[in-house]
Amino acid sequence: MTKQNMPVKAKIPPLAFQDYPVDIQLRIYQKGTRYEADLFAQEMGQPQRVPIEMTPHDLLALNKQLQEEIQAVASDIDEGEPVALEPGTRVRQLAEAGNYAFKKVFGHHDAMAVIQTLLNLSARVSIQVTSQDFFLPWELLYPSSLDELVAYDNFWGMNHVISRLIVQEARPGAFVSPIIPVASRPRLGLLTYGGLPSVMEKEIPFFEKLDGDGKLALFKLRSLDPEKKQEELKEFKGFWGNALNLAHFACHAFYEDEAPDLSFVLLSDEFPISLRDMEVYGITIDGHPLIIINACETGNLNPLYTSHFAAAFLRYGARGVVATECAVPDAFAAHFVEQLYAHLLGGEPLGESLLATRRHFGETYHNPTGLLYSMYGPPSIRLMQTGEQNE
């Protein structure tokens, strides 16, 4: 990616931001074999409870459909550089899938009436979804009529700031401020898998350059030896004691359907670290960093699975998590990261940073793959300079 394509951002600003507002709250509960939701906006006064006429089996099937559609689009544009792609058959199919998902979730006339009223409050709104077990790639929802010209802006994730809260027991980062205080420069922990070409050729050099330019302080997890599991898991545990502001995974991630706790991220030279490993070795995350899981070329992920990884890191102390909902070509993932960090290191809120990055690829390259990046945590998470000069 050329320097001309990189956004120019100012130095991280001092502590002076207002909290980022959430316009629409969507809280989803399971009731018997189906779901219902509380929809709320400040203008409503009281939450409106509406039914969601779906079972857990329906939710799983819908996620699989959406996963297949977005991965079909992503596979068409898996290039070393993002290229212009005129909206065509694949994108229309994606819009059809997103429209179907919108109607499945809000198909009941009460739910449709309330959500349409809320969406009409503004051209761009911030939507927060709270649930324990109802997860979708909300960014792919397409509420507009398909009788009109398909437009990228009509996908929720190209037009709105969408965040997720996972209902879980008390966790260390639950009541932490969305502000990430930075003494001199952000401390970023980098965890990588060596089998992805773009990770080695693009992502690692990108972060090393930011470190060399004084934009951040880089802490790289050293290569882990799969023949020394116990010793290396202690190294992994110790890595989280660096009081990081940001942590970035550039790796594979795999979900095990029959045993979710055996789901794992693959690091270094084929070193798997499972959710069970993290529990057994008592992982705790100092500093409440924002964690970004850039999981590439991973075919068995979908939002129901991604939420397990996000929930684990939130439980161990993360302030928030950004994760990919299903397979992302590693070349695109590397380019997406460059744009996203330009916004984050400029002090922009996480929600706006993700939205701006998705829109960059949608508007510049007609590439909707950025819709696969989801946010768990408040959209107001951001880096803030404290004025102190210690590292």
C-alpha cells in the first residue's frame, strides 16, 4: 500500500474527549426455544420488548449462510493489493443475504416497526448489541429494498457504528474506562504465526516501522517451541505482564465444535494455544489493553465461535476486542491493519476507526471484506496521552 493511501493522523490527543454515545441498545435474551429483544433509544423513554422468531438452530444456519456469502466475495478479491471491484453479482448476493438476515431477526411486525423507527432517527447511528448467546455479523445486515441499486452504504457496517457486549460473569475490564492512558507512546504486544506470507512480509515490518518511527513501543512474543508446551505456555503467560495498551494477533484461529474449550489460536511455528490452556495456566492480562485478533485464512470461524475467543480475552482483562468473524485473506488483513492503526494511533475512538477503515476499502476499492471485523466492547475505546514520559 502506498503512502498516498495512508490517512495522515495527528499525535495522540490529550485527555479531552467526551464519551462516545450509543443511540440504539439491542438486548437479546433466549426465551424457551426462541429469542426476544429489548430495543431502546433515548427518544423512546422505555425499552420496547419484541419477539425474534428464531431458534438457536435457525441462528446457526443463518450464520453459515452469511459466512458463505461474504467468503465468496472475499475470495474474488484475494489479491496482493486491493483492486477496484465494481458492484456486481457477488455483491448483490451478499446484499440479498444481508436483507434476508435483517428480515429474519426483525421479521415480526412489532420488531420491524420499532427498529425502522430507530434507524430513521439519523443517517448514521451507534448500535450496541448485548447478548449471551445470540451472535451475528451485524455489519452485514442490509435493510434497504433490493428493488433499488445495491449500494455499499446500505450495509449496517458501512453506515453505522456497531458494538457488542457479552453477558458474562464479572470480569476485570468490565468497569474500566474506555480511555487507554498512554504515558509517552503506546505499548503494543505482537503475537504472530509464521505460516502466513503477508504477516511476515507486511504486518511485522509495519509494526517494526511504527516502533522505529517512535509511534509505538513494540513488544514481540518470541517464537514458541511446540516441543516444550509447558515451558512455552509460561512464556505466553508472562508476556501479558508487560502492561500493554494494545495487543495484536496476526495468526490462524480454529474452533472445535464438539469441545469449544479446545478452540485455539496458532502462533509461531505451529504452536497452538487453546482456550483451555489459557484457563489452566491462569492467564491474566495486565493494563487492560485493546486486543485485535486478525485471524486470517481460517475457514471454520463464524460469529458464534468468534464470541468464545472474545469472551475469554475480556474475562482475562482486555478492555475490548476486535476480531474477524470468518476467514479473511491474509493480504487484505495486512492492508486493513495499516488503515485501522492510522486511526487508532491518531486517538480516534475505536468505533469510528473501524467504520472509517471499512468505508475506505468499500469506497476506494469496492471491497466489502472489512465488514468481517467486529467489535466487542464500548465504541468509545481510544488512546489518550497522559503527558507523563515514562515507558
